[in-house]
Amino acid sequence: MHVKITASGPRRYVQLVESFRDDQGRIRKRTVATLGRLDQVGDSLDAVINGLLKATGRGPVLGEAAKPEVSFESARALGAVWALNELWKALGFRELRRVFRRTRHQIDVEALVRVMVFNRLCDPESKLGVLRWLETVALPDRPVEKIAHQQLLRSMDALIDHREAVDRVVARLLRPLIDQDLSVVFYDLTSIRSEGDATVAGDVRRFGMAKEGVIARQFLLGVVQTAEGVPI
């Protein structure tokens, strides 16, 4: 069996030809397969030849065709942030836009606060960590590439400046969810020891006998919760 090049007009073809003897003992040739036009066969013949060698138990003598390069792109997580975004809208937190409408910063404070809240629920990080986290998620209705570290810091400033208005909005939205009538509430009080000698304006810490039996600075923490045990 051998390879034969045949011509048909201007085209040349590659054929696999077999020699055999006919009934009269004469040597004849017959075409086993036509492998294609010579100018179009290219590297496909290498795979055919190596395949035949492999079938006979021998190694390839020709380099295998180069395998296509495959690159992998990391997918952005969507499920958790999408569910939180829908919950944010369902609870009515979009009303916070009205609180920040007249802020001195030319940024969407409500959207940036929402980003930081979602990060705190999904993968708590610092402000710089939030930017790294944003590279791994796909936020609905918000192009994450345009969020900068300085914008997150300014949104926190705006949140502090408008904290009383924010508290009123959040309380009005959440109060019906945790207790319909607020007929019974529970109040608990505990002291917390604090280290450090510095004094600050309006400091709530006072020296007194701590639970550890030593005189130390401490402050009182009070918690009010509903009858079901949900902190208010």
C-alpha cells in the first residue's frame, strides 16, 4: 500500500493505493481512499498518519497538530447580590434616596451604601476590600467599574451627616416587620470594660468597678428587643 498523487486538470489529489494480484497472477492497483486535494490537505494528513501508526502499536513520527489554546475567564457571582438587591427594593430602602438628595457630594450615596451593605452580608471587607470584592460580583443596576474608594468614604460621611433622618426611614420601614403592635418589649443592660487613657469630647466611659473586679473605664450597653427576641 502506498500514497499516489493523481492529477485531474489543474488539481492534484492524494490517494491511498493498494497493490494486489488478480486471478491470472498479474499485479494490479486499486484506490483504497482519496484523501483530498493536495493543496487543501494541510495538517489533517498528520493526524491520519499518526492514527494509523497508533493502530499498529507504534508511536507517531510526525508532530501532532497544535491544540487550540483555551483561556478561562472567571465568572462574576450574581445570585446573592441579585437576591439582596430585590430584597432591598421590596423593603423600600430606595426611599433613602430622598434623604441624600441634597447632599453636598455629587455621588449616588444610596447606591454606594447599598453596595457596602451587600458586601457586609456576603463577604465583609474594608473599604478597599469592597473594591476587590466588586471585581468578583455583578451588581444589578450598577456599573461596578465606576466605583472608587473615595466615593465610598464620602458616602460614609453623608451617612453620618444624615444619620437621624436615616434612622427615621429605617425604623419606619422595619418596625412593622418585627412587631406589629409593640405591646411587649424587653430591655437588657450590661457593662463593657474599655482600655485606653485618652479622653475625647462627649466620652461616655466612666471609671468604676468592672465585672473583672478591677477599677477600669467602662460604659453601659442597653438593648431593646421585641417579644420575639428581635433587637430593635
